[in-house]
Amino acid sequence: CNDKDEKMPEDNKKLLPTPNAKLPTPNAKRAALIVVDIQNDFLIGSMAMPQAKKLVPVINSLKKNVDWTLVALSQDSHPEEHISFLETHADNPAATKSKCIQIGNHLQRLWPTHCVHGTEGEKFYPEMEVDEKDIVVKKGVEKNVDCYS
């Protein structure tokens, strides 16, 4: 935990696939595609990583062109005043400065309010194709428990 804004390292940007990238062909008879948090707040909202938009055409292509046994989509769905929200701890100067709080035996990283249940920020990014057969796994739904993908 620190008070620096975290940015994607330049080396990581080279790892982002292009929409025309050669798609992998799963060898197994049973293969799953797990798509993590392609939500408005992470692509265009309060915690936006604009480079992540480049993943959406690749995800759509993978979903369309590979016969997956299972497609699972994780989705942050936080209640208001979630324990991981910096704004929840606005009355604690140490927390707002360090962007961390001590909870039990661990440090909790604090984030801007994001993916609040029922908001536009919680919704999947509109250009990502979501099928009715996709399994959606909501996480971070408990006010006092943080969950990471």
C-alpha cells in the first residue's frame, strides 16, 4: 500500500493482444474461458484502464471461434460503503493518505468507489458480448469482505 497512483508498466502494455492475434486452440476435451471484470468502471469509469478496451475484441473472438465447455465472467458487485472503498474511510486521515487500512492481520488496499451494485459502473462493458449461457460470478458482494479475482 502506498500513496502513488498505480499505472500499467510499459512492459505490460506489450503483452496486450491485438484483435487479429492468432487464437489458441484448446487441446482438452473440456476447456473453460474465464473473463475477469470487463466492466464499465474498469474500462471507462472510476478505475479505468483504457488499454483494457483492446481486450474486448479478442475476448469476443475467443468466445465466438472456440468451442468452450464453459464461459465464466467475473463481475465486481459491491454494496455502497464497501470496506475497500477509499471514500468509506474518508474520516480516517491515515487511511486517505496511505490508501490502506489494517483489518485484522492484513493490510487492506483502498480503491476509489467502483462497480457498485445496480450502477452503470457495475455493468459489463457494452462492446463485450455476453451470452445467456455464460456463467456470471459476482464477487465483492459483502460490505465487510473484499474479494479479488
